[in-house]
Amino acid sequence: MTASRTAAPTPPSSTRSPSTDTTRQACADGALALIDGFAARLAPHDPPSARLKSLNLLGMPAGTRQLPRALTDRQLADRLLEQGIRNALALLDKEQHD
């Protein structure tokens, strides 16, 4: 695909090491490969049209996994994780029926 790939803003280069930039690029490349795979499955005839939704599909679980770590209520944290799974599955199911 020829869509432009941009990463999140980074601190000024004077505060970064080359290995940090290399690691960040490797992570971005891996994430975008996953996103492109999701998009190809969600919209086989027009994968670029599903790229933003695919980014969201990858980002939702990341946020859903991070927030429970900040919660002191274990039951609430577990419920949040379970809801995150249901949300992602519902989004995928909706996409298959649209």
C-alpha cells in the first residue's frame, strides 16, 4: 500500500537516542503491518477505507489493558477487561454485517 505512515510525535532529537528511534520505528512498522492486515480483512475490496477503524481496533485493547492497571478495585478492573473484549468483538461483528 502507498498510504502514508506517520508515527506519534516524538521529543526533540536532542533528547532521544538513536536506539530509541530505531525501536520506535520497528514498533510502528509492526503495528502498521497488523493494521494493514486488519484493514484487508475488514474491507477486502478497499483496505485503505478501513485503516482508521483498524487503528482503533489495535488501540482499544491497548487502552483497555492499561487502565485496569491503574484501578485498585480488582473486580472493576476485570469487568473493564471483559467489556473491552466484548467491544472489540462487537465492532468486528458489526463490520462483517455492514
